[in-house]
Amino acid sequence: MKNHGNEVSLVTGGAGFIGSHVVDHLLSMNHKVIALDDLSGGFERNVNKNAIFVKGSILDNQVLAEILIPTRLIMFFTWPLMPLRD
């Protein structure tokens, strides 16, 4: 596989079952990984220690503004446990 040593990837839902496995795979490809999760359905212990873990929501614009700047790849594995309201 191609070496992506300078790539920064964001995985939302990175503490969930699927997201944490994606984090592991991206790290194996030498990506720098940010795992974003609000822990409403995932567990921090699922996140690889070589990833940067950010506890927060994809609905929080301030959190997103801070972590999207260096990001080249974004993978969404987030699903709200409660319906969104207007």
C-alpha cells in the first residue's frame, strides 16, 4: 500500500466498533488519525492509542472548526442515538 505519512484523517464515530477498526487500518497505512466521538455509543478504550482522540460531537461547530483545518480525509461512522430536532 502507498505510504500516506503526512496525511491527516478524521474518523467520526472513531470510538465505535466500525470506526475504531477504520482508525486502526488508517494508522497501519501511516496516516495521522483524529478520532472524533461523543461516546454516546462508543468507548474511549476502543480508540487506538496512536490516534488523537477528541471527545466531541459532529454537531459542535467549534470542535469541527478546530479539527478540520489539517484534515485531508474524512470518514463518517457517526449515527445520532436520538433524533435531531430543528
